[in-house]
Amino acid sequence: MPPTVAIIGAGPLGRWLALSAARAGFRVTLEDVMPANLHHAQEALRAVLGPDGPGMVGQGFSPDIKIAKSAGDLSPEVCFSDGYPISLVSTIEEAVRNAVLVIDCVPDELESKLEILWLLDRMAPPRTVLATPTTRLSIADLASCTYRPAKCIAIAAEASALTGNPQAGTGNAPAARPEIQLRTTTQTAPETIALLDHFWHQLGFTPVFQPDPARQP
């Protein structure tokens, strides 16, 4: 079974990450506590992945999908198709249960990041890597507030740099892959780097790992 990636937040970035990861061969759970956001995500993904959508033209895709309301509703049929599984769930616990990687899409603000990492750290399995998009905050400081600093990493990219690139996330390998910056700490484990390297390569990027500048001499 393909590894599961959990995306927290079903806004534009979350939907793009979910779609891109599914196209790249990962199982995806897309979470949002707001039912309206899940509904918008459902409609947006169906528009892209339907039989005549731009993402799956001629590939026989079935857009049959429902939103999982509880753990009891979460099942293999809660997805777009066997090839592009995206489950929509309404709790973080459901989203991270089987995830090897979690990416949050909360605002790039200290309070928001600390709150989501606190929740993820306590709900996700010990093996799960936590990746947080931030261009303003120190991943070393954020990671130190968790029980898994070796499994925390920052995605140092603006949302517009990801979602605005028409070639990124297609699963294809363009001649010149766009780079994506990832920030590490002195505690970041090699397996954490390896997982993120594989993930972003699958999405069509060239990941570039750099130490957290806030922790450099």
C-alpha cells in the first residue's frame, strides 16, 4: 500500500498539496475542521479530477467521493479512485492515524504553528514526520517544542511559489525542476531528510536542504 500523507487545512495550498501528492502516488488524507472548507475542497478536486477535468483527461477517472464524518466512516471507498486516493476527514486524529508525513497549512504565525505542532505531536504516531511551511519562523525553535525534534522540518516556500507553478506537482519531470528550500536543524534525522527528499522529487521539485539560519553561529 502506498504511504499516507496527511494535509492539515483544506484551503488552496492544502488542496494543491493533496492533489499533487495523490498524483505522485501517495495516499492522502485532507483535513479541515470547517465543513464548508471540506465541501469546497470536494468540489474543487472533483472539478480537476473528473472524467473531463484537466488533471485526468482520458484516464477513466471516477469522481465518486464522500466526506468522512467520523472514524467509523473512514474506509477505502472514501477516495477518488484506487489510483488517486484523497480522503476528506474532519478531525486531525483521523488524518494522521496512518500518516508517515504530515504537512500543515495553518497561517505562518508563531501562535498558530505552536498550536498545530502541539496537536500533531500528540496525535500522530511516533514515526510520523512533521513538515511545516514557514518563511518567518525558526524550525529549530518550533521543533524544540515537540517530543520529536528529529522528525520536524520546515518548508521554506511561499504558497504562491508552489501553487503558481504550472509544472510543479504534476508527477512529471520537466527538464528544469523548480527548487524548493527545506530547513533542517542539528537534530534533524537522516530518515527525515530522506523522506522529504523522496516526497518532493515525486512531486516534480528539486529539494534543497539548508540549516536553519536562526541557529547558525
